[in-house]
Amino acid sequence: MVDYHASNSQASSGGPAVYMDPREQENDWDRDLLLDPAWEKQQRKTFTAWCNSHLRKAGTQIENIEEDFRDGLKLMLLLEVISGERLPKPERGKMRVHKINNVNKALDYIASKGVKLVSIGAEEIVDGNAKMTLGMIWTIILRFAIQDISVEETSAKEGLLLWCQRKTAPYKNVNVQNFHISWKDGLAFNALIHRHRPELIDYDKLRKDDPLTNLNNAFEVAEKYLDIPKMMDAEDIVNTARPDEKAIMTYVSSFYHAFSGAQKVSTATMICKVLAVNQENEHLMEDYEKLASDLLDWIRRTIPWLENRAPEKTMAEMQQKLEDFRGYRRVHKPPKVQEKCQLEINFNTLQTKLRLSNRPAFMPSEGRMVSDINGSWHNLEGAEKGYEEWMLNEIRRLERLDHLAEKFRQKATIHESWTDGKEAMLTQKDYETASLSEVKALLRKHEAFESDLAAHQDRVEQIAAIAQELNELDYYDSPSVNSRCQKICEQWDALGSLTQSRRESLERTEKQLESIDELYLEYAKRAAPFNNWMEGAMEDLQDMFIVHNIEEIQGLITAHEQFKSTLPEANKEREAIQAIQAEVQKIAQYNGIKLSGGNPYTTITPKTIDNKWDKVEQLVPQRDQALQEELAKQQSNDHLRRKFATQANIVGPWIQTKMEEIGRISIEMNGTLEDQLVNLREYEQSIIEYKPNIDQLEGDHQLIQEALIFDNKYTAYTMEHLRVGWEQLLTTIARTINEIENQILTRDAKGISQEQLHEYRTSFNHFDKVRGQHRGSTWGISVVKNGDAEFARIMGIVDPNNSGVVTFQAFIDFMSRETTDTDTADQVIASFKILAADKNFIMAEELRRELPPDQAEYCIARMAPYSGPDAKPGALDYMSFSTALYGESDL
């Protein structure tokens, strides 16, 4: 039971006394010391200022320390402010009993905090007993301002004294051994301020023999800049042989709490900064993983489509496949090219930020490295190239098949038309009842037929060859072609057998026949080949043709012109054949012979010859027109080739020139990084403005493909090469810009000046043995190793993989690490140790009190439970967490 209601007789006989914790025996209240008016004056001023420094937070203050606490209201308010806890509701009455009850509530609260009060009763406080009131306030100061001070296993007064000694040890003329004489010259106060805020005091100008100036300087600076009210008068301290210890301790404790609080705020700020960097990096890692996954999924879905080589049966179906592929090139692929470029930029930026914050490098999950994405992209482009080549080859094959199939049908139709009725003719027995002349005529006629049959042998072989070629090219309607071809061949064999059989029959009869009309025979012999020639000419004039360039069509035109040059000679032959028939008519008319029937040796009549000749003459200009139209088409195609080549021969060298310019720019850029970034972006915009030329070229290329043009002798550039060059150009300038942005990040994060960057670039170029050499995605330098130890040390840092290539970014990181401090795991551990009040663990409530909510919860979620020997429930291991922030290398 706490006894603070001692009798008045005890107070009157021996005076009030304060009993503190036995550990604080040296601070026990000594009534006799209060008899010194100088000390009492110092305590009044100091304790009043201390109370007001807290009461002002509640919008009030006291003027007279023994009067203003008499009703207990401001006393309870003071305890609530300094403890942060709610006391029982005070009584608002004006009577003495109300005041005593309020003071008792305050004293009860003090006792609940483990403070033993002796001989301090509520009546003395209500009655305005100055000594009791000062004793009570000193008790409050000890409990709430001094008792919790802990420095290296010492607490309260000893802890505060040790703190003062440590902070002032480096200062001349300062030797803090107590809380009275050691502070009299004012230098210790100034030393405390200068140690924590050196910009506020010029310590070297202070003199030990001028204590008034020293004290006033410290009191004014503390009040103006540190929010510590002036609690003592310099004159009272100087004019007192031994200043009041309690007043000095109270005032000095305000310095401890001010600087300790500032240190915690600074520490918490530092931790918040570290955690914010980690959170941002984690977000960037998540974004990279998602973008990489999406791009890889798209590539995996696209490659099987490009690897599908299922052939189509018709040109229309293959043309649709080609159009789908062009749509993929125009619409679907370009955004993915941008995503791939952006992914590489994001990866480089993230790695730069991790280096700048002294964090371990980011290692994407398996299969999502930039190299994995580049490999998948390479496979995609390989599939693209193979798919396009396959489609073009298929189109050529189908075009060839359509041409051959039509040619087969045309020749088969002509042949079938010729063979119609031939079997019936060869199987008739007309020679059995014929006269000698008729038999001879039949024999000659048969000879003419054999000549005709032999002339048709080439056509049959051509039909069979075309059918064979259609089979080899896997023509979709090969069964129908094979069936028709087999029927023609079987019929041809039958005709051969029948022809041979009829000849044998006629030859047997020939011996009995002696007369034959020579004139008819001559006519028949000359008419048959001429007729075959005309049929061949008509077939050739109607023959389909396919060409791919001007040279081929000009060759056909030349052959046609040569054919036309033979027409006059052929016309003479026609006239000679017709003259034979005319001679027959003349002789018959002259001799009165009545001709019955036609020429017994041939069915080719003069009218047939004239009709076919007329047909040839009609087909010649039609063939002329067809060849000229094809010539115009090939000239148009050649124009398309020249148009594309003219533009490609400009765009190709332009892209190459820009690639070389970017290489020079990245080495020769001057001015600030911001100027370089502006210039690079303007340069990038000038390149982007060139895009219409690429689009125009794509349009010309599409026209060429639609015209089925497969070669171009006017340029060495293909659209595929130009696309790859254009995409590489855009990617290279984007990477160059990203390198400058990363240099800006490095400069700003590590405080590197523009002059330092210039010096780094000069030093870097000193190592440059092959200027402008480009490797991978960076502009590198080829390094020649030597035996110098320092050079070997530097190379081991900037080229850890011993690749022989050092990037400028790696060189900047090395130089900045050599000259700039960065936060480390040890610094973060030290910061958490301050927040944890020197404990080896930290509690969740301490993190929530000292850090912003989101960062406090971030730490709590990631800190493992503390398992050390001094562990307590809910303790968290901040040491392992701090080292984990910097990776295994700092453990």
C-alpha cells in the first residue's frame, strides 16, 4: 500500500520528504537543501519551464508552480500529456474536497508507475506548500524524463551523465563529472548543442573565462532552434557556488530527449527510404516477370501457326494464307517488337537501380531471362522466314500445277478429238470388195494415216510427260488426270495395233492392184504434213504460256516473229497443194472424166486446208495481242521492281548510316546528360519521322508479292533485311537513350557532378583500344591486361567475368563506389538498433510507432521471429532482415 497521506504532525515536526526507488537513493528529496534560496529559485524557474514545455501541447501553461497545481486540474493534465495516457475524469467543483480528490488521482497515477512517495500528501499540494509541490514535480521529472534514460547498461542519472560525457568528450575545456559545477562555465551546454547541430554554434569562439556569454548563448540557441525553453538564468548559475543539481538534470534531460527524438526520426527516415527502395524494386521485378511471361506466351502461341506447313489445293486458298501472314506482319507483330524493346529497357533500368541502392542484381525466374526472350524471338523470326518461303514456293508450285493441268486438258482434248472414229476406220473391210485402184488408194490413204499417226506420237508423249509431272508435283486431282492419261495411252496402243493389222491386210491386196492415181497420191502426201503443220501451228498459237520476266516474254515474242516469217513460204506450199487438186480437176474436165467421191488417199480436202489456213491467220494476231499484253504486264512488273529497288537502295544505306551515326554519337556526345538525352530524343524523332519511307516500301513490296514477282535484279536488299535493319535501328537508339537515363540515375543517386562524369568519360576513353567497337547491347572497350596489381584489382571489379569488354556504365559504378558512400546492411542494422532501444530484437508496436504504416507492415510481414537468448513473445529479428536486403554478399 502506497503511503503518501502522512500526518500533518509529521510534516510540521520533521518537514516533508520524498522517497524514491532504492536505485535512485542519491536523488532522494532533501528538505534541508531547499533552505538555500538560490537553489529554490533555480528549481522554481526550471520546473515551471519544464512543466510549460509539456502543458503548451495542451494549449495551457502555469505561472506560479505552487498556486496553479492546487486544484489538481493542470497537474492531471500534465501527467496525461507526458504519459500519453488518460487519467480518471477530474472533479470540477471549487470546494477543497474536490481539489484534494483531483490531486489524489494524480498521486495515485504516479504511484501506479512504480514510484514510492513518502510524506507527500494531497493536502500539502492543495494548500500551496512550495516545498512539497517542488518535490512532487521533481518526482514526476525523475520518473518520466530521467528514469527511462538508458546508455550502455546504465540508467537514470548515471545513464544521463554517461550520455553527456560521451557527447562532450571531444571538446576542449569540457569535463562533465556531475550535474552542478561541471556546467557552471556554460561550455558543456554549448558542446552538447554543437555535437548534434554544429551549424548552430561556433564553438571555437567561446571562452572559458566568459561563462555568462557561454550560458546565454546556449540557452538562446536551444530555445530558438531546438524548441527547449529557457529553464534557468545564466546569472543565477554563475553567482551560485554550486548550481542546483536537479535544475541542471531537468534542463539537460530536455537536451537528451530532443536529440534522441531527432535521432529516432532520422533513423526512421533512413529505414523508410531503404524500405521504399526495396518496395519499388519489387514492383519493377513483378512488372518485368508479367511482361516477359506475356511476350513468351505470345511467341509460343505464334510459332506453331508459323510452322504449320499443311499445303492447300488451290491458289485462292494459298493467297488467303499469304494475306493472313501479311496481316500478322502489319498488325500483330509491331506491338510485340515494341514490347520486347521496352522489356530490355525495363530490365536495364531495374538493374541500374539495384546497383545504385547496393542491392543484389535481379535474376528473373527460370526461362524469363532477356537471353531466353531473345532466343525465343530468334526462333519466331526463323519460323517467319521459313513460313514465308514455304508459302511462296507453294504458290509457285500451284501456279505451275494449274498451268500443267490446263495444258494437259487442252492437249488431251485435241488428241481425243483427233482419235474420234479412228478405230472404226481402221477396222472396216472396204478393201475386200474394192477395185485395184481403190485398194491402192486405200493403201496410200493408210500410209498417209500412218504418217499422221506418227505425227501425233509426240503429242501422246507430251500428254504422258505432263501427267507424270503432275503426279510428281502432287497435284490434288491426279487420279482424274491419271485415268484420262491411261485411257489415251491404251487407246493409242490399240490404234497402233489396228494400224499395223490394216497395213498387213492392204499389203496383201496390193499385189493385185496396179493402178493408182499419182496425182491424188502426191496431193495426199503433201497435204498430210502441211495439215499436221497447220494443226501444230494452231496448237502452238493457242498454247498457254507463263513467264516471270521481260527476257522470257521477249524470247516468246522473238519465236513468234520467226514463226510469222515462215508464213509466206507456208502459203506457197498451200498454193502448190491446192494447185495439185486444181490439176486433177483440169485433167478430169479435159478428158471428160467424172470424178466420184473425193481423193481416195486422204480425207484432207482443199476446203479443209483453206479453213485451217484461215484459222492460222486469225490466231496469229490474237497471239500477237496475248504476247503484247504479257509484255506490258512484265514491263509493269519490271517497273514495280525498279520502283522498289530505287527506294530500297536509298533506305538500306540510310539505315546503315544511322546505325554508324548512333555508334559515333554514343562515344562523342558532349554537354550535360540532360542535353545529351534531349539531343538523342530529337535524333530518335528524326528517325521515327523516316517511318513513312518504310511504310511506302512495305506498300511497294506488297504490290510485288501480289503480282507474284519472286526476284529483283535491281537491288540486293530484300524487305525482310530492311525490316530487321529498321527494327534494330529503333532498338539501338532506344537502348542508347536508356543508357543515358541510367547514367542520370547513377549521377543523381550518387551525387556525381557533370565534371566528374566528364572525367570518368576521359578516363574510360583512355582504356579504349578499339574505339566504336559494339558488342551485344553495349559499346565496349577491348582491354589489354598487364601485371600491375592496381590495374588487376580495377579490372576484377569492372570485368568480373573476365570477358575483356568493359561498359561505360560498369566504369561509372566502379568510380562512384570508390568516391561515394552507400547504405549498407550494417548501417540499416544500426538504425533498427536505435529504434529498438539497443535491444537485439524489435517489437511490432515499436515499428508501427516509429515508421509510416505501410512500411511498418512491410517490415513486420518479412521479419522472422527473433530466437536469441533474450527473446520475448512477439520479438522480431531485424538483423537477418537487414542483411537479407543486401543479398548474400553482405552476410
